[in-house]
Amino acid sequence: MDKISFAFDSAWLLPAIAGLIIYLILAVLLYRKTNPPFSKKVRIPLGIIRYAALFFVVFCLAEPVLSVDVKKEDEPVVVFLADNSTSIKTVENFEQKREFLEDFVSGDFTSLLPPESNADFYLFSDTLHAAGNLDFEGRQTSLGNVINSIRENYKDKNLAGIIVASDGLSNFGSDPIAASRQAGGPIYAVDLGPQRISKDIRIVDINHEPVAYADKPFELNIELEGRGFEKLSLPVTVSSEGRDLAHKNLEILGQGERQRFKVEVTPTEPGVKNFNIKLPVQPDEELTDNNSRNLSIKVLKSKKRALLAGNKLNWEITFLNRVISSSPDFVVDLAINAAQSRLPDKVFPANQDSLNQYDIIILVNCESQFISSNLNALNAYVTDNGGSLWFILGEKTRGRYPNQASQSVLPFNPRFEDRYYNDFAFHLQLTEEGKIHPVTRLVEDSRENTLLWQSLPPMEEHLVLTQIKPNAQILAVHPEREYADRSVPLIFNHKFGRGKVLTFAAGPIWKIGFLNAGYGEDDFAYRQIITNSVNWLTTEEDIERIRLASDQSIYKSGERVGLSATVLDENYSPLENSIVNVVVKPVGREDSLIVSMVQESPGRFSADLGLLPSGDYILDGRVVWEDKVLKQVSGKFKVEGFSLEEETLFLPPDMMQKISQAAGGKRYTIADFENISEDLSTIPRFRTESYETRIAGNIWVLIIILALLSIEWMVRKRLQLL
């Protein structure tokens, strides 16, 4: 043992000392006079025994910690780390440095170490590997993660130093400087930089709006960088699905200057589209993957058309029109059916073709006679055309309908028992599906969403529909009123043919926006309800109970590919004990990857596919529950050739200096590396192991306390002391 130390780990130390002093005084007073009286030879030992017992009790309360440092002889280990990433191929004098690295990992430099020292050799890029052949194919570099791995692997060994040969480019994982401060030993950095000015034209970055519109130009802001060239005129081409969409000549200055260019692209079809932006490869250009970039953009229809129909102009139509018309994605037409309407040109379309031009039709408290007369056209609009209907029901909706209404797009089967009520105000109550459905999810957090709905101005009227479509998905119900032992549904939707139908059977909705604004609040909630409803109805995407997707649609080479999956039951609750297996198939290759996804929480799964070669990939997943295949799910993603290594070639040159300083080491170049023997000459052959023991929990301390108290009690009893 080389060092023994004693410390207290409790805030009770000072109070404990004060208590001992006070008790010492009390013990003296207690045994100063006894009844019956005894000599000092009896009183003093009894006082000492009592005081000692209390001393050990207070001693334990102060939580004493005994620390012992033991110095052990242990052969020192020096770790050699060689950078095997792509960026090494672009350093100055690459061939010379490649030869140095080959000698470095083959053990030729172990002669520089002190005698009886051990050496371990590794290659690294994004992770740590045992030394082997250098191929410089690592698509990203994580110096910080690698240093952390060495610290963890050698925490129980005499780590005398880490010798890392790298260009200092770190583009992934932990901060290398922060990791170096806790490396567990000095770091001796061999700087293989700088990057040479090779001939290269690269696309640095592309900025764009998150969505575009079909047949409408949108801008790509392209940042380019040229090195080793002077004033080139190059064409940039933007293509999608094999078709060129834009072509523009760019004047590139070269010499490392970054320039920004705007290129207009006009997509022709809606959907999620992948675009390729490409520059031609130049003679003698070493890095060619960075001449091309890919991006994914959601393309929407240029302008969606909405038709607002009602018996007359009212506040509901006015507020709806204001919100929907404020969106740049919509054009709104009105159709007012009352004969006394002052908008005679705003009539409901008279033929099917005119009706089919609309993406969404909103029927606001329309009379049953009007709905009946247009029922066949509405059926065809939804079933055949894939249109969307939004029924906002009211008192006028009740009435006579044709016999075939039960088989139509109408969201309810008309019955005599249907009733209209405006007897008291109430707040809508969301169902479990409604808490997460895009229509009724006003904020992301489910609990906050429920509280927000409860804080809105109340509904004042509603319809009790005794028979809605059997496939309806109920999102909100009446908080109290029931029919046939079930809560009355007030917001629900159903699929009909190719289209969707949404129904609100409570109102007035417009007062949510009006009253909030009247109380000095904004009309966020009202706008969100309308926007959510319109967007959900007019998009082909829907909430899926079982989903599988990659974290991104396009990855750079060297980025880790992640998958996520959600499995919900018919009530949109997480489905426990389900299993998700995925086959990852590279297009054009036979080598598939089979992955069992990890359940992070009930119904939530993830998988890390690591680094994948560039190319297109297809996901083929199976969701199994209780030995039953619930669903086959699919997806796709792309890994482009452009890598993180190429994106970060020209970082500040002093990284290796900072790493060595942070770890108490030194920076070298390959020219002066042999001088490292002087710095390693004093490698310690001993390491210290520390042990801590908390005395308060020791059984022997408890035995001593009990023994002292027992002895005092026995003596006092024998002497008949009170």
C-alpha cells in the first residue's frame, strides 16, 4: 500500500463533531456522581464505554470513506492508431504518407518504444478495427468515438500513450478534443495533412423549399466550389426519373472560391420526387462522386380547388373561406343555394365534369333536399374521381332522403330517431384515435392536445346520428350524451370508393376562432382545425397503423442508415409483443440484409443498418403478432456516392495540434516522428489502483457498537445503577 487516506462524505460531519463534544460533557456529568456512589475506577471506564459507543454511531452518520492506493507494476501499452478513411488519399505527398502508414501498422516503429513496452495496432475511420490492409475506403471519420473506445478498452491497463496518425478530419460522432481530455493517457499526434489542392469541382450544398408544385417553377440554390481550375464554364443538369428538367451554364471561378447559383426547375407531376443535380467530370479530376448530388422533394398539385357550398352565406362559410383562401395552396369557390342569394353566379356545378375539377367539397349545413338532388354526382365524385367531402352538419341536414341514401357517400343512414340538439354547451371529447389523428391533432404531444381541446370555446349544438357508416373512424364524441349505450359520435371519417369523407356533427365551429380573438387570444386552434381537415382530406397519405420507413430518403455515403417502424392496433394503441423483420435489398445486387428491428417502447421499433454502399435500396418488412403476419410493409431509400469525407476535406489544419495538447501529448509530422522516442523514454512501469471502503456499512462497526452498549448495560445492572 502506497497511500491511505480518510475522508467524510456527509454534510453531517460538523454537527456530528459538535454532538460528540456535547455528549462528552453530559457523560462526564452523568458519571461524576452515581447512586449508589462508586469510585473513579468504576465511573471513568463506564463513561468511556458509553462515549465510545456514541462515538461510533456518530462516526457512521458522518459516512467515513477509507481510500487505499496500491501501486502495481504493469507493463506499459502504447496504442498505434492509423487513419484508414478516404480523405487520406487527398493529402499532400500521399504515396509517401501511405508508405509511412504501412510501416506504422506493421510494427516497424516499435523500436522507438522503451524496452519491455507492449504495442497494439488499429485502423480506424468511423469505428475501430484491428490492424490489417490499408485501403482508405472509410466513408467517414470519427476521431472522438475512436479515442473514447480506446479509453474504455484500456481502462484496466497501463495505457502509456496513444499514437494516432491522421489528417485530423473528423466529421462524425463525439468531439475529438473533448474526448482527448479524457483519453486515459497522452496522445502523440502524427499529422498527415494538409490536404493538397487537387483538381476538383464539387457541389457543396443545395438549398430549396421543402415542397414544390407541379407545373410551377421552383428555385434550387446551388453552392459550388472549384479547386485546381481557373474560370470554367460548365453546364449543370437537373433530372428526375430519367428526364432532364433544367439545364444551365455556370461560370466557375475555381481556386477554392465558393459560389452560389440559382437554377429554376419545373416538376411535371405531383408526388415525392427524387432529383439529381449533376456537373460533368473534368479531365484529371480526382474526386468525381461530389460532382453529383441527390435530393428528395414533395411535389404538390399547383393549386388545389375547394368548393364551399351552403344554403346561404353565414358566419361558418365566411370563417372557412377566410382561412382556406389565405393558404397559397388553395383556390376557393362558393356555391350558395338560396334563391335570395346576392351571389347569383355562385351556384353548385351542374355537371359531373365541373364537379370533378375540385379537390375538396365542403357542405355546410346543406338542406336534405339539396343533398338528395346531388347525391348521385357526389357519389361519382368520391368513388370514381377520388374526391374528398367534408360534411359540416346542422339542423337543416335532417330530413327526407332517397332510399339508396344508406348505400351512398352520405356519412349516416337517415333515420327517424336522428335528433338535433342545442340544449347546453359542451366540449368535444377526443377518442384514442382522435388524440393522434392528423385532423384533431392540434399539437404533437397527446396530453397537451387533449387539454387544448378542453380549453376551446364550447360547442352549442349537435346532431345525434343513430346510425353512421360501419367503417367510420370516430375521432371525437359527446362527453355525456349516449345512444344505444355508446357515446354519440360528433367528428368521424370514412373511406368511400377512392375518396375520403369527413363529418363534423357539432358546432358552431367558427366561434372557436371568433371567441378566442375576442378574448385577446389568437385563432391558432381554429385555423389548425380547418387546415388539418383540409390537408388530410386532400392528401393521398393517411395515418397508417403499421408503418416502416428509413430516417431519410437520401443519405450521403458514410452516413449511418436508420429505420423506424410503428405498430398500432385497431384502437391506435401500441401493439405489444409484435415483431418487425425487414429485408434490405440493394437494387441490382444479390446481397440482401436481413434485420430484426429492436423494440424501443411498445409499438415503436428502430434499427441501425450502419454504413451501406452507394445505390438504391428497397425495404421489404413483415410485421408479426402472435405468429400471425399482420401486414407486409415496404419502403425505399438511396445512398448517394457523395460522402461526408468529401464534404469536409478542407477543415482547419490545426486539429491534430489541439488533440495532442488536450491529452498532454505532442504533435509530429512524418519527418520528425522518430523524435517520439525521447518523449516516450520516461514511460511509467507502474500504475496505481485505488480502492474505497465505506465504513458505515461495515458489519464489524455495528458489532462494536452493540458490544459497547451491552457491556455498559451489564455493568450498570450488576452495580445496580439507576
